[in-house]
Amino acid sequence: MAEIVECVPNFSEGRRKDVVDAIAEAIGSVAGVRVLDQEMDANHNRSVITFVGDRAGVAEAAFRGAQKAVERIDMNRHQGEHPRVGALDVLPFVPIAGVTMDDCVGLARSVGKRIADELHVPVYLYEAAATRPDRRALPDVRRGEYEGLKVEIATNPDRRPDFGPLRLHPTAGACIVGARPVLIAWNVNLRTTDVGTAKRIAKSIRESDGGLPAVRAKGFELADRGLVQVSMNMIDYHKTSLVQAFEAIRALAAKERVDIEESEIIGLVPLDALVDAATQYFKLARFHREQILETRLWE
């Protein structure tokens, strides 16, 4: 079986398309690497690029993307709704086929060390690649964001990076690198301008506050659209499905007398997650994946 590693770097730039295009071009310049998707969000001031390849190709492409981000993004000028610590904020490696999670842990650690050594950006390891239990969850590693980490990296022993200097890069900040399963980044936008509504709903549904298993959520304002957003990372869609999360938000929004405007998936989503959602929503009895026309055609 051919090796397929997915890599889904998040960059702290969602307003300058030329910068994001340059990063994507650098990633795609590696032989055998295929850029599958490129998303930008101006409110979050963030972009997500999804690419795949074998281990060697993905490792080189990830580094080239990091290098270009360091060249083009200045965190001293960055403002946006989404939490962040650096120009290349998060760099996860995901096993898809012919590779294991351990293989992706090895990738994360080797690429992370190279970023630190060659680009002089401090690197923190998270999820399966974490070297400490308190650094597995991304929100814990990103606590304090860029501004807070600028002070704590040199003064707080608990905030020492896994690789690199005890100071942020002067323009690129820090980077968080890891290995994880497939994650679905999903937003539900609400028809209100009260960001408190989104924050209350996010708090109610996220696992860390006693909500839905494997769901991380935050509330944001989308000022230019007159909406607010419940932004979610679905860490394991088998534990909490898209339908379960959506219906929980719908019920909580109804209590606030607010309607859902729309939902949006950022980046790519596994077909199984949509099939599971449709099966639950339509209450399809005895439905299985082989009943999907395209599945049979691709056999």
C-alpha cells in the first residue's frame, strides 16, 4: 500500500491572498506532494492548507511552507479572532494509508526540530507527539497566545519549548507541531450580533466544560457579517457526530431565541462523517456505505 500522510497546517494570515498563495506554491513545489485544499478566513485572519504525500515528501513540503510563512508573516501586526502563537501556528501530521500514528509522531518531531534549528522558531509538540501530558491538548499549549507566550517562554519553566530558543522569533513567533487523527473543523453561524450567545453555547457543548465528547468549541464575533460563530474542532466524529453537535447548538440557540444562519466546514471532511450524519438525520435503517453510488464506482 502506498504511503499517504495528510498535513493540515494553519497559518496566521487570512486577508492577503498573495501571501497564502505563495505558501501553497512552496508546499506544492515538492515532487509527489499534492495540495488538496486552501481556505482563508478574514475574520479569523487565518488560512488552512491541506496537502498529502509520502512521509519524505510531506516532511519537506511542511518545512518549505514554514519557511515561506516565516518570510511573509509578521505576528507583530497580526490581529484576528482566532487564538494563535505564530505565523505557522499549528502543523499536524495525520496518518491516512500505509503509515501509523507512530510514523507521524516521528515526522512531527523531526520536522519540528528542523523548523527550530534552521528557522530559529521555538517549537512545541502536541497531541500524539507531545512529550508531556499537559501538552497533548492544543488549547493548553496555546494558552496566553502570542502576546502571553512572548513573556512566559523565557520566565516560566513550564512554557519552555520542546525545540529551539527560549524566545519567540522576532516576527514569526512560535509553532505547535504534532500528530493526530482526522479532525473536522466546523463552524455554526448564528443570526445575532451578541457574541455572548456564541460563547455561552460553546461553553455548554465543549468537552472540557462537561459538554459533548471530543468537541472543542469557542464563540467568535463575525462583525462584518452581523453574525456570531460557534467554532468547533470535532476531534473524533465517531464519539460525537456532526448531527449531534448541530442539534445541541440548535437547541441551545432556540433557548436564546436565536436562529442558525448556516454552518461551514473548513478544509476537508471524511466521507464517512457525512454519511454518518445523513444516516442519523434521515433515520436510514440498515444503510451502509456500499449503497453510495460513487463508492461502488470506485471499487
